[in-house]
Amino acid sequence: GNVTGTGSYAGGMVGYVNNGGSSYTTDMEHNINRGNITGVSYTGGICGYANNYVHYYYCSNYGKVTSTGQYIGGIIGSAGNYCYTQYCQNAGDVKSTYSGQANIGGIVGNAHSTYCYIDYNVNTGRVQTTYAGNNYAGGIVGNNTQSSYVYIRYNLNAGQVSGYNYLGGIIGYNPG
């Protein structure tokens, strides 16, 4: 079904995952979301926020993901330390109406920490932000805020990306 949040951390499967460290790992495999997801910040088709040894494999989102805040992704809104997003697909439209830096992506909105792996994913959904400013919108990743040890490889984007500034078919903004 649909998920409607009036605050932060909304996801089709889970809103927020933050493991304590390397002795804990959360694996999410072969999950499918067909419902529409609406939230404020940290909104994703599968997960809103994932950090510290969280692995997403073979997950699919077909629902629309809509946000009025930051960090929006077709699969994960914001991905952090040792977060793996691999072999996932997004076919749902991802849209932000936030009047600021959206950080919006077809797969991951924001890759924010070290050892983040975003590989072998496919986005066919539209990625759209309506703010006439710095959007950071990408077909795969919106913003790679931590450029060290973040691996974004072997991905395919076939969806339209639209906005104002810092747009990319794969990555919207990569500080390098």
C-alpha cells in the first residue's frame, strides 16, 4: 500500500535503519514496493535513511516517490557508511518540491559517508525537482557528499532528469 509521512524518514519497506557498527548487518533482499511514498526529508521507494552496514540487493520500486524536503531516492533517500545498493531497479517517478538543495536521485538521493557502494542499478523513472536553484539531481545519485570511498559503478539511467542546476544522467553533483 501507500505510505504517507508528514515528517522525516518514509520508505516503502523501512523508514530508518542505522546499525550500531560492524557487528550488526541488515540485509534487505528481493523486496518490491508498488505503493506510492510521500514524505518530507529522507524519503525512499524502499528505505528513507540507511547507515552502517545496510545492504540492499535486488530491490525494486514501482511507486511514485514524492517529497517536500531533502534526500529523496527511488530506492534509498540517503545512504551512509558501508551501505550497499546493488542490482536494484526503480521505475517510479521521483519528485521534490523542496525550495532548496533537494539531493534527489533515481536510485539514491544522497551518498553521505565512506564505503558506500552503488553498483549495477537501473533507473527508468523520471527524476524531477521544481526549485529554481541548486538541485543536485541525478538519474542514479543526486549528491555524492562524501567523495572518498564511494563507488558508483555499472549503473544505467534511462529516465529523464529535470531541474535547474547540478543535474546529471548518473550523478547530479560530485565534489571530487
